[in-house]
Amino acid sequence: MYVLEATNDALSSGATANVDQAADLTVHGSIGFARLGYALGSGDLNRDGFSDLVVGAPGDRADENPGRVWILWGSDSPPWRAPGHDALYLETRSWQTASSDAPHLANGDDYAYLGSGDSSALAARFGAAVAVVDLPPNVGADLVVVDAGADVPDAAEADGVRRGAGEVFGFFGAGAEAFLARPVIGAKPFALDLGTLLPDQGASGSIRIRNDATATARNLEIQAIEVTGDPGFSLDLAPSLPLTLAPGGEEEIRLDLLFAGAAEPGEYRATLVVTSDDPYTPRLAIPLTVHVREAFPAVSVNDVSFSAREFTKILRIENQGTADLTWTLDEDWYQGEPWPGWLTASATEGTTGPGEAAEVTLSVDRSGLELGTHVYTLYVTSNDPNRPSVPVMVVVSVEPLPDIAVEPSALEFEIRPGWNVTNRVQVSNEGDADLTISDITLSPETGEFYRWDPDDACGPPLTLGPGETCSVGIGFARTSEGTSTATLTLTSDDPDEPVVE
């Protein structure tokens, strides 16, 4: 059996190599056809913090025991790392150099073996399969070994034995008391994502460290805390070390992490490393991440719908992004339709800052439009990288409406003192629906200006059908020289001119 460490050049170079020359350790079976390495497993069976190697040899018949399982104890300095000590001969159970039979270590110091103890079964295969698992009620790594050909007692058989039925053996690892007494470092959260930021924007977050061992376990000693990885990450107000945390998870320390910001977009990573005396996790590594995205504008607009009695509406162009939005109002390039003459805009271009909105007044002129619904699509073209051209649907309803007209728009009286002069204002309905005049006022209505009723007086209230007219009589009398003014006000249901002066 050949053992190669993870740092062995033969594993990383990609070049072809002879395994018997490249191996860090060569383990020799105790006899011929021992089938050493037929089954392999690993785990910390003796709870010393190092993984142990379990090797099955189902053909090993030393001492007349059919099959063996060898356990090579792990350590921080296994013998094969020493110069010249690169072979293990299991028949003498000793470490040796490849060129000498002189033992390097005494028997059993660095390994152990198990045998089935059944010397009568000819087909036994103890060690045909091995597994390192956690067998209750013990806590930690335990060993399971399969004897694929073992004979087992069976009263139903004539001789009381079921030949070659197979058997599974369980071997507990080190005592649970020592395992349960160890401190257990815990963290919440186990990974910290500081979110998505803009360039040069900072962020912060916190991680809590505690001793998650049972209440009867030892205290946890925090020996070192450091942050490694991309620049910008740092630990704010690091605690004084070493510090001790009692078991049970009730005591904890809070570590505040900072990210100073980065100019370039991308993902930034670091690791918070907490070193403690937890034998299973002496260096707890907590990944830290942050994403920096490029600042960009984001346009948001609304469709516009004009009811039959609406002539102006607001188109709101909002910038929901993080950079200035430069926009223009364009004609319908998709359908190839030019900007209609009945639609005007108070502005067709502009720049809107982040979080701000531009309000564009859209106006419609229904004269010349047929009755019904008219639809046109404007496009807001901008520097939004995700939505460079956004359609805005403009819907205009055209229905029969009244339309008030007043002639003349102003009256002038030139008289001599003592004269009394009258005139009239003609009111007509130039629309397609009835016009209702609800109020007529003259202000100020004094002894100089007064109203009089001609034969076709407008009322009010009065309804004028399409094409009909009425008159408002105005008189003026003055006994002295001078200038006087007054205002005639007409209120109606004309949708775009409800008040005419």
C-alpha cells in the first residue's frame, strides 16, 4: 500500500511518476496474499485531533486468524516524514528504512491491529470493508469492520452454525468523557455577507463567538483573531487576547467587521480567522464577502391617459438609480410614426439626479381629431444601461364637448359726463354638445357699470345647444371725467375654459 501526502509533487505536477518511487510511505503486508488496502477508512479514533488511517487486509492469516485490520495512528510528525524512514513492515510491526531491517520505533507505538479471533472459518474475510462512523451511545469516531465470510451461530442449522454468513463488528473509539469535556468554538453567523455596495461605499457587520460545549466542558480560550484576504476588510475594536469563554453558549464576544469601500466594481473576499484551544477546530475560518457594483441610472416612467375633459397631464420621469439620468423624449421609432401635431410637451430632454424626478407637462389639442380614442407611443431614451428606451403610451379620448366662445373679448366705453351707453357681449357654443352657463357676474357692479337684459339674454342658468348664441348686456354711466374698469365673468361646463373673463 502506498501513501502520498497532499503536498507530494506527484499529485500536483500532472506528470507521470512511478508510485513506488514517489510515495511518502510504503506499507508492506504481513504475508503473501494479505490483500492489504482492500478496504480503507479514516477518522480520529483516539480523539487526539489527528485523523487515523484504517486499512483492511482480509487475506492476512497471521497467528491463524483469518483477516486483520491495521490502524495507523495520525500525528503531527509521522515517522515517514523523517529522512530515510519511508517503509512499514507489518510482519514485524515496526517502522523501518527502505534499505535496512533495523526497527525505527518499537512495536505498536504508532499503530495497532485487530483480528477476528475466529481460526476455524476457512472463508472468513475480516477487514473486507471498514467504515469510521459515530456509534451510539458513544460520541465521536468509532470503527465498523465487516467480516464477509464469518460463521455465525444459528440454532436452525444442523450443527448450530450458519457457514459464511458474515458478521459486522463495532469498535468504540476513545472514551466519550474526554470528548465531551473539550471546548467547542461556535460562531453566528458562519459566513458574513456585507451586501451590495456602490463604489467607495463602506459597510459593517458583526459575528458572535461563543463556547458551544456542554456546561460541564472546559472553558474555551481565544488565542488570536485576524482578518486575511482582500484589502478593505478590518476588525473594529479587537478584544484583548487571550480571552476565555465559559461553556454552555451563554457567554459570547461580538466581533465587528468593517469594509472601507472599494473604487472598482467586483466581489471582494476575506476570512476572519479565530484561533482557539478547540482541539477539533483550532482555526475557525469565517468567510467574509461584499459586492461592489457600478453606479448607474435607472429610469421609471408612467403611461398617460387623457379623459375627454382633460387637456393637460404630467409625465413623471423618475431616476431610481445611483447616477445622473440623461433623457430625451422621442417619437415612435418602433412603428415609424412621427410626433403627432395634437400632442405637445413642455420639455423634450433633461438630466435628473439620483432619487429625483422630472415632471413634463403633456398637452393635447383635440381640434381636428375625430371622435373616439387616439393612442400614440412616446419613447424615453436615456443612459439607463438596462432600459435605454422605455415606451410611454399616451391615450386621448375625444367625445362631443361644449366649447364656449365670447365676442368681443373686451368692451371700451368713451362717453362724456352724464351720458349713458349700453353694449352687449355675445356668447356662443362652438362645440358638439350642450353648453350650460351656470353663472354670470359683473365685478364691481356699481352705479357706473351695470347689466341689462337684451331679448336673447344668457340667463343664467342657461343651456346653449351646439351653434346657439346668447347675449349679455353691459351699460355704463358716469357723471364726471375719469376712468373706470370692471370684469365680466362667465362660468360654464366648457372643459378647457370653465371660467371666461
